[in-house]
Amino acid sequence: MQERNTLQKRIVHETLISLCNHPTADEVAAEVQSNYPSISRATVYRILNRLADSGEALRIRINNGADHFDHQTFPHYHVHCSSCGKVADVTMPVEELVEMLSDTSGYRIFGYSLQFDGLCPECQELSEAGA
Amino acid sequence: MQERNTLQKRIVHETLISLCNHPTADEVAAEVQSNYPSISRATVYRILNRLADSGEALRIRINNGADHFDHQTFPHYHVHCSSCGKVADVTMPVEELVEMLSDTSGYRIFGYSLQFDGLCPECQELSEAGA
DNA sequence: CTGGGTGCAAACTCTTTGCATTCGG
DNA sequence: CCGAATGCAAAGAGTTTGCACCCAG
């Protein structure tokens, strides 16, 4: 069936966009509820998951605690402060980046981790066979 | 105080190494307990966290579900199958990598995410002031 | 109308923690 | 000895889910 265009979905998406600092699902829910107390936390989680699945938002997993969401969908990276937990955007290409990042951002970089997402050969076969 | 060299720690570390496919903490615990039923799950979690903190292991956060651990500590990346959840290693440098990865591994890559970890300027000041 | 979306509350998963006990150095 | 590490069980954080109701198309 078609995906519906509900008020809740619009509000959650707009709230995600307004909270530009990579909020957690919980932070989005809190902000949504401060303006629309009747919208339930479960709905916010459901909508954020749908946004992430459909590519309208990014889910960022930090090495500790809850998932963060990012309304920016173009390819970019993130710097995470292991002390205060702050997450900031990075748009430069990789590799020498660590050094540049240290110089320009003032962050002291300990390390980084890269994760690719895709389908392994076996699962591609399965999905092709099934479809 | 000194960190002690307990039997449990050795067993957990060895088990992590033997499970070469990026097991979750839970999988490590299950494997440990199948050989040493008296070792508690909490201890396995505590030891894995210590290993990750001290740099003797890596914690990998996948976009869904539990944390995975990797006994390989040299810098490398990971390919994650969004269908079966399998995690594989990648040791080439980044960027054109996505293309090479598609060609050589047979994975169909949807995207990737890079995360840097470090201390933001504010937290560096705080820790310098405190120390 | 109809079934996708919602609200609520309970359930669930993964992980951490308090406390008494054990044991490595 | 002594306190770091353990085992247990209970709590905690974050997230998902079953079900009845509601409303967008």
C-alpha cells in the first residue's frame, strides 16, 4: 500500500531537521513531545526508523549509548567526542583527513572506524532468486 | 592498582580470537559458557569492555542489533551485509574502495559510514585543566 | 470505507551494576 | 593480606511490539 502522509510524520521529520546536532531518537521524541504532547514515543521511533530505511535520514551509531539520527543524507562523516559525546560533521574526503581534521577542527583524533553496508554475494543470489 | 591476570580474562580473550567472525558479546559469552559454564555473562561483558578500552580488541557497532567485537587491532574496515548481518574485513585504503570492493568481493555496496573518535577542543581544555 | 498509522503499555534485548565472595600478586 | 575480579541476580537504557482505535486517501 501507499505510505501515508500523516501529521506525525511531518512533525517528526521537521523536528529532526530543526535539531541539527545529530539528536538521538530520544532527543527527537522529547522535542516533539514538548510541542505536541499527544505524539507518543513509539511513533517517533517508528517514524525515525522508516526515515532511515527509506534513506530520508541517516542513522549514526556511536561507540556508546543510543543511536543518533542525521537528516543530512549526502555522503559525509562524523567526528565524535569521546568525552562529551558531541557529534560534528565532516565533509572532506578521507585518509589524510585525520591530520587535517586535527589541524583545522582542534579535535584530538584517537582513531576512526569505517563501515560499509551492502549485500554479500549469498544474499544477492537469494534476493534475485526470490524476486 | 595493577590489572590482574585471571583465568577468565585469558579464556574470554582466547575465545574472542578463536571466533574470528566478529562475534557479538553474547556470542562470545555463549561460546565461553559452552566450555566453562561457571563463567558468568556479566564477567564476559566486563572483560570485553576492558579489552576494548585498553585497545586489545575493537568494538564494532553495526546498524542493527548488538555490538560486535574484533580481536584484530590494526586499522581496518568492515563490510556488513544488511541481509544476513555477516561482517567481513577490509584492509585496503578507502575512497575508490567502494568500487574495488564491489568488483573483488562480490558485495553490492549501498553505502558506508566513517566515524572519527577523539576529544573536542572543549574537552581537551577540561582534561588539561583537570590533570 | 479500508488498511496504514497511532497511542498506550507491556515486553524485549542488550548491557550494566550492587553486593558478597573469591583469589592473584 | 588486600583490593581487583567474579558470580549472581536484579536493574537499567534504549527500543520494539500487540492490540484496539483512528484517520488519510
